[in-house]
Amino acid sequence: MASGLLAWGLVGLTGRRTKGWAAAGGLLAGLGLLTKTTVYPLVALAVLLPLVPERKAAGPARFKTFALVAGLALLVGGWWFVRNATVYGGLDIFGLGRHDQVVVGQPRTGPLSARLLLEWSLTAFRSFWLQLGWMGVPAEDWVYGLLAAVTFLSLGGLTLLARDPDFPPPPAPTLLWLGLAAALVVA
């Protein structure tokens, strides 16, 4: 979902914003709301992207596109928050109150050490890619191995691409979109 939202945004930054583009963004944003909370910043960026001026669209067209993206996102993913409010009560639409009850008494980290840093790195990697049930349902080890291979191959490819003198640098809006997305997810 995150990759789809990023790619969708890059298409929108090239100026090819059609009704189909907006509908795809709304669908992706809505599905993003049903995945992990780390995708939520990208959903927010996607919903707001139609408001960024483009050369060909007038003001009212931007607001119609925004309404389509936001409306579809809420239609596809909004029911989940209504469900959570019903299940967990009140305004606990993320289930954080229940989470706090579940984790009471769980061990906390001790002093910082190399071993703790390694364990934290592995946990962060697994959580980023696939670990469900409030960290209680990890994937099989081979899945994480495959994801690690894809990650390292991607980083290697990016490194080779960045060193290629014939490869043109990405346009500023592209760098801004990807940098903002990365910063929000990390935050």
C-alpha cells in the first residue's frame, strides 16, 4: 500500500491528474487505512496532494479531485474506525486503550547495549515489513530472509543508479514528495 501510494503520488506530480488517477488514489488511501498505522502519513499526503497546484488545473478542479480522493479513502477505510469505536468504546479508534491493557507487565528494555541494539534492529525490520497482532504474530523466518534480500538488492540498485553519471537527477517535486513521505513515516 505504501509503495502504491508513493507511485501514485509521483504520477500526480507529473501533471497527469485524471478522474481515474484520483479514484485510484482514493482506493489506495482507503486500503492504506486498513493496513498499518505507519502508512497513515502517506495516506494524509495522498489525500492532500490534489490540493497542490498543477499547471493545467484550476482551483475548483483541485477541490473536486481532493473531494474524490478523500471521499473514496473514507468510504473504503473509514468503517474500520467506526468499528474500533464500537469495539473498544468511545474515541479509541486505534485500539490503543486495549493495547495498553494487553502490554501491562511485559518486559521493558534495560540499559543500551550492542545486543539490545541488534534485537531492536531486527524487531524494527520485522515490524516494518510484516508482524501482526501487536507484535505477537511474526511471519516465518524465510519470509524475513526474502524481504531482507529484496531490501539489500534495492539498496544496491539505488547505489549503482546514484553513481551513474548518465542518470539524470530526479526533479525537485519528486525528491520533496519522497523525502517528506520518508520523514513522516520515520517520525
